[in-house]
Amino acid sequence: MTTTTTWDDLVSAALLGTERRPDRPPLALLDEAAVHTVRRRAGLRPAAATAPPDRAEDDPRPPLPAAARQRLALLLTDRSGGTGSRRGTAPDLLELLPQWLATANAHGYAPPPELLPALLDAARGRTDLRPPALTFAGPRARWLARLNPDWKFALRATQGVGAVLPAPEESEQVRLRWEEGLFAERVALLASVRAHDPDAARALLAGTWGTERAEDRLMFLDSLRAGLGDADEPFLERALSDRSRNVRATAAELLSALPRSALAARMADRALTCVALDRAEGAIVVEAPHECDAGMERDGVVAKPPAGRGERAWWFGQLVEAAPLDRWPGRFGGRGPEEIVALPVAGDWRGELHAAWCRAAVRQRDIAWSRALLGAPTASDAAGPGAVSLAERAKLLAALPGAERADWVAEFIAAHGLSEAFQLLGVCGTPWARPLGRSVVDALNIARDAGSYPWSFSGVMGLAERCLDPEEVARLDGLTAAVEEPEGSAPGAGGYWTEAFQRLAGTLRLRRAMRDELAPP
């Protein structure tokens, strides 16, 4: 077949229509397009050969057991678990992947190479998966990411990880790498030296502090959180005069976490002058500051309040938050935290004062003050005597030992039910301690028997699937059977509750199997 029609003519005919070429019917033009396509492909010149990629690093970790390998393949490919608001009875396998990765990483296994692409695809779509997925994937994740731009997040997340850093005690090599290395290498080096010798790391940072960019100074300063101690105070005091507002704020935050620091003492002096005990009335009286002076700003007090907040209340809260909690008993006649929190507060200052004490207890991880501000879990006021919201209660709970935290939340659920417990459950260690797990299951059963709207408990049910101890599955056997719907309950509620308990039981059995499959031989 011969043709005088060019490729551009064919493209124009395809875009504008063949009616403009009455001399050639559409089928003839398609034939010509086929001929041109073959000619164009045959005429392509082969591209210059490129060097094959370097061989991936070896992974010395032991391989997964066979059953765990099969399970990982299923977790990465199966999408059972239902769609929409009704999920059915099948476990949501993708939601179990973070737990599987955490257990595999704890045992130090290496990934099956053939499953790495699927694992990286899963991590690409879920940022919460990236840290455990990249730890599990190991050095081959970086190797693959260099070949596929879809996985470039692996290169960003592991910058500096693959670099061979000098040992912290090799002072000359450390100095050279600190002065000449890439930023990611310097961050990793500073963290390594800080863990080995906090004083040496601080001296390393002080030596180049004046030449660092503001954003780099902020990142380096944040590394001092690890191993923070009184010896860091002089350096942090100098950082209070930094040109960058963010650097100054971070330095003030770190200094306020040192109860014996000069900044903590200055903030305590300011806060204590604002608060007094009216002995005649037996109540706390607050006189908030009337101005935010230069000294307060240097010590980290932000002068401009957010929208909706009064200036004096805003300044007062910052002062109390930064003051060491061990200064308050002396201000209130030797009273302990529980007695202080129980004192009435004159005016409208109770919420502001208690909220600032809550933030101070969280920052200083003070167990006694956290207990006092939490109050009894069975108290009629679910917000507590000192905390002004459930969100603050959740933060205070994090300061308590794990077992005490779980017991407190279990008692709270027994007294108040599950409707206000979701945030509190989120700070409890997993798997849930037995009393807490049983309290959650009992509360779910009570809600079902009462004909409660089932979808309002879907968040707690999802937490239970991930956090309940798998050994508790035997207690669910009596809850998986279909029951009659109570009079006045939402239509279909009984079926939903049955499905939800069946899914919970199935998920716990699956988690137990996953744990056993990953156990070392």
C-alpha cells in the first residue's frame, strides 16, 4: 500500500473529522494510520544502553516464617471488611497491618523481596504506615525507591540513615562530619552523639550555632530534648535571645521543663504574684498581669492572644503553665495538689487556672498533680475537678503509669459508659489490660441490650478490634448470636450489633494467629 498522507494529516483528520476528506473514506484513513504506525515504530533508533543499577544491599536479618510470609501477602492484597457504614463480619485486614509490622520489627525479621513493591504501595497511600513499613523493608526500600518515583517518600524518610556515621567517641571524625556533612547526616550525627555524651553534643552544636540557618537551628535545638538536663541551661538561656521567634519559643519550652532553671524560677515568681489565698473566704484569688513586658516576651510569653481570648487571661495562663508545680504548695500554706485543686476560685478564673495547671502537669509529667486534676473516675462530673475537658483528661492520663491508667479508664467507663470514653481509650497501652478490656466489652453489651443506636459506637468497636487482648475472645462467644431487637431500638440495630461482635471475635482470633505465626521458632 502506498500513501501520500502524512502522519500530521492523519492526526488532523482524527481530531477534526473525516467529513473534511471526502476523497478518502474513514476505513481507508484507518488503514493508512496502521501503515504509518508500523513505519514509525520500525524507524525508531534504539536508545543508548544505560548501566544496570547497583546491586541492592544485603539484609542480614532472618527471613519471615512461612506462615507469616503468607499472612503478609494476604494483608497486602485482601480488601475484605465491607464498605460503607455496614462493614459485615469479616475483619478489616489492612487495619491490622500496622500491628503486624510492629510485631515483625520487634522480632527483627527481613521482608520477602517479592512483597516489597506491595508494601511500599501501601505505605505510599498511608503516611501512618511509613515508619514501621520502612523499618521492616530495610535497605532495599531505598534501592527500590531510586528506581520508582512513586516511592520517593522512602528516600526522604531515610535520608542520612544509610550513611556510615563515625562513632561518637571518634572526636576528630565527628567534628569533620559535623562541619562538612549534609544536613540529614548532621541531624543523625547530633542525635547519635547526644545519646552517647550529651555534653559533647551540646558543645558540637554551640561551636557552629552562630553560622547555622534559622530553620536548621530549630531542628538542632529540638534534638536537645533527649537527655535534657541542668547542664543545658546556659546554652538554652543564650538561645532565648535568638533572632528566630521559633527558636526562642523552643528554648523557653525546654527551659521550663527544667524545674531548677532560672527561667522556671522567673516564671514561677511572676505566676505566684498573680495568685493568692483569701484566708477569710478560703478561696483562691487571681490578679492577672496587666501587661506583657519585654522580660516576659524573652522568656517565651507570646504577647498577642489568639482570637477570642483576652490578653490578661492569655498571659496569665502562659505564666502558670511554665511555673514548676512544686512551688504552689508553699503559696497555699503547705497544702498538697489534691487540696489545692479542691479550693474554690473567685471570679471566673477557675477554668483558666486549672487548665494552665493541667498543661503544666502534662509538660512536667507530674504524677501527683495529674492524679489531683483528674479526680476520681466515678465523679459525677465527667470533666473532672481540675481538667476542663475530656481532651485534657486524656493528656493527664498519659502521665500516669500504664496499669493505673488502664484501671482509671475502666472505672470511668463503668460509671459513665462509652459515649465519653473514646479519647481516654486512645491513651491506654495496647493490648488493653484485662480489667479495661472487660469493662469495654461489658459496656458494649449493655448498650446493645438497651437498644442504643449502634453506629454511634463504631469508633469504640474499631478500637476494640485493634486493642483488645486476643485472649479475651472466649468472653465474646455469648455475644455473637443473633438477638431480638429491644422495643424502640433503631431498625436493623440488632443485626448490626451481631455483625459487629462477630467481626470483633473474628479479628481477635486473627490477631492471635498473626502473633503465633511471627513467634521465633
